Amino acid sequence: MDFLKLSLFCLLNILFSGEILGQEVIGSSGGTDSTSNSQVTWSVGETIIETATIGSIDFTQGYIQPIFLIVSLEEVNSSNISLKLFPNPANQEFNLVIEGTSESIFYLRITNISGQLVREKSFTEAKYTVNIDELLPATYFVEIVNEDGSYYNKLKLVKTR
């Protein structure tokens, strides 16, 4: 009997309250931020999942999107450093030639396609030869960074035989 009374009360409340329900998206906001070598652009929208109007008063219930996704990333290299990697594909060794700098120390990292580090070295020469004879034939990534971190480059290397 109590359940029937509660159901009837709820039904009458909905019918006679003049309530209008809807769903909408309200204003999005966002922005852009950048540094000397990167830029991030974002947008945020708030989805209203319920709107109720009683007389001249509007009530809304919503949520702010809880997920932050980077949908694009552009690497900006502002230095005049030029990097050449050859031959590619390589069999036993490859050469790195760095031009446009008088920096003394560069760091080399070679990772496999899964991101596992397979080689890490530092070098000071403008032309540096890297022996890869012991690596298995596969695709690798060669990362070069200078001592102060202002230059970074990541190249793909294919190892044959």
C-alpha cells in the first residue's frame, strides 16, 4: 500500500510541476600554450545531462569531462643544428653527421620498436660511426640530444642482415 501511495505521489508531482527535461551542451572553452619548442591546444566542454524548469527558475545538472587527451603534438626545433643518418637501411654500421653547432657532447640512444633501450652512448665528434653488427635485423629508433637538452631528434633506422 505504501508503494502505491509513493508511486501515485511521484506521478502527480511530475504531471503538475510544469517541469521540462532536456539535454544540451553548454559553452566550450579552451586555449593554447606554447614554449620555445612545443605547443599544446586544448578544449573543454560541459555536458548538461538534465535541465528542469519550474516557473521562471532553471535547474541544471551536469558534469565536466574528466578525460584529458592530447590529440596532436608538433615538435618544434628552433636550433640550426642539422643531423644526417646514413646509410639507412644499414647492415653493420651507420654514420651520424651533426652540422651547425660547436657543442661538445651529444647523447645517443637506440631503442627497439617496443621502446626497450638497446644502446646508449655519448660522443663528441661531428661525424660519429655507430657499430650495430650485434643487433638483430629490425626497425630501431635513434634519438640524439645535446648536453643542455635544447636539441632533440628521433630518427627511424632499419637494420638488415
